[in-house]
Amino acid sequence: MTKLYLALTASVCAIVLSAGGAMAQTTLKYGHYNAESHPVHKASVQFAANVEKRTNGAVKIQIFPNNALGAPPEILEQTRNGVVDIAIPTSGQLDKYDKAFAALMIPFAFADLDHARRTMDGPMRKWLEPRAEKIGFEVIGVWEYGFRHLTNSKKPIMKPDDVKGLKIRTPPEIQLSAAMAALGANVQKINFPELYLSLSQGVVDGEENPIATIHSAKFYEVQKYLTLTSHMYQAMFHVVNAGAWKKLKPDQQKIMREESAAAGKLTRELLQSEEAGLIEDLKKKGMQVIKPELAPFKAAMGPANEEIKKFAGADNVTQFMKFVDEARKK
């Protein structure tokens, strides 16, 4: 009888513990727009796996890549509304809610990757993170999308005048459309999920994106020329819906921040280490790669800079450029 009682007691305890564990589990929905071959997705997988492991399964993250939940602006809006819990927007997507983020996309602001990263990791974060919190996002890490470059199907682009008249797609961000318009492009705004088809059908002649995106989206199938303009750097902000964030325990929040930092580092490492190989592969796949003199492109950005300053606010642009200049001296 004693053995039976002990066995029944152990079974009941196991059921209660199991139920308690199930009740304590939190599943967070994480949407992003990158293909599964993209470094951002690879880093996201690492992030999700490590968070689940370190929280002993209490926090599980379900990833929806490749625009499965909608175009980038839609994913971010859903995250703000709590339909999605985690997103990885660029500053150009966040500026819909706070114009300070718009200032981060000044064309040719950075000398190189190291300069851009020093700026993003420096005091500027303390300037931006409270602003993000006020609009409903907790920033848990700063990742990287990279420098953007120009592709097209019509001709090699060696100088700004070569862009004139080309139909170039940009995302909704005013900074990117202003930069392309300053070069004389006929700018078309098309959501990323429709871009490949638009390029293949000749609705637009070209587009601009970082190398990893150009490669993972297979734009080499519908674009002949790649010009390494590096016209704009974009960071990505790993954000969590404020309501979802507050439901996590302090130790779980700490783990999320630490794993986002580790995944952000992985993203940077992969983007940088893979880029040269991706460019060579794009050549093998038939793209002609052009490395133009960048000074004339930068010199053409006057109208774009003025439009961005008007959109972002002169004070925000001034503050951003102070961060840029301070990071340049390090």
C-alpha cells in the first residue's frame, strides 16, 4: 500500500509540475523579411535556439522568415500592435513612428564598415532606445543590413549620369528614393515581395540593396549589372513589442539581450566574411560588377540631403552627424 501511495503521489506531482511548466512557457512570434539563406535568418535561428536553451524552454521563439507575415512595414506595424512579438526593422522602417531614426540614413555618411559600427554601438543607442520605447518597442540589439548597392538590367553604371532615366525601385523609405532621384532615376516604390517579378517583367530596370540581399533574392537572374556604390548603410534594430517584453521575467529579458547581442555579432561577421565570395559568385552567375569612383556620387547627394533633413528634422540630423563625427575620431 505504501509503495502504491508513493507511486501515485509521484505521478500527481509530475502532472502538476508538467502543467506548471506548460503554463509558464511563453511563445514569441518573430517575423522578418530575409530569405533563409541570408545571414540575418541564420543569426535569428541562433538567437531563438539559445534563448530557448538558456531559459530551459520557458521562452520559445517561432520564426517567420521571408516576408511570411507581410512586407517589412507590415511586420513592424504588427509588432507594434502586438500581433507579432519580435521584428528586425531598419531605421528607415522605424522612422514612420519617430523621425530621429530617419536621420540615420544620410547617404555616404560613413567612411567604412568599422566607422558605421562604431557609430551604431556608441552613445547614439542611448539617444534612440528611449524613443523606441515611447513608440512601443524595446530595442534588445543592433544588427546589420549593410551597405546598399545598385543593380540594373540596362547598362553599366560608371558615373551618376548613367543613372538618369533608369526606372529604379526603392523601398518606401524617403531617404532611398531621394538618393536615387538625386542621381536622376525614375523612382518606383514597390514592396519587396513583388520586386523580383517587377524586375523580371521590366516594370523597373533596377533596384538597390546590400550584396547579401541581392544574392539571396536571386536578383542575378533578372539583373545584368551590379555597381558597388555603397550609397547608404543600414543598421537593423532588434525590437520586441513593449507589452510582450514586460511579460518576461528579468532574467529572461537579460538572456534575450545577451543572445541578441551575440546574434547581432554573428550577422556582422557573416555579412563581412561572405560578401567577397558572394560578389565573385554573382560574377559567375553572369553579373558584371563595376567599382566606380564614389566621390561624384556623393557630390550629387545635395538635393537628397536637403530632403532628408526636412523629413527627419534638422536637429535630428545635426545630432546624428555629431555621433558620426565622434565615431570617426576613434
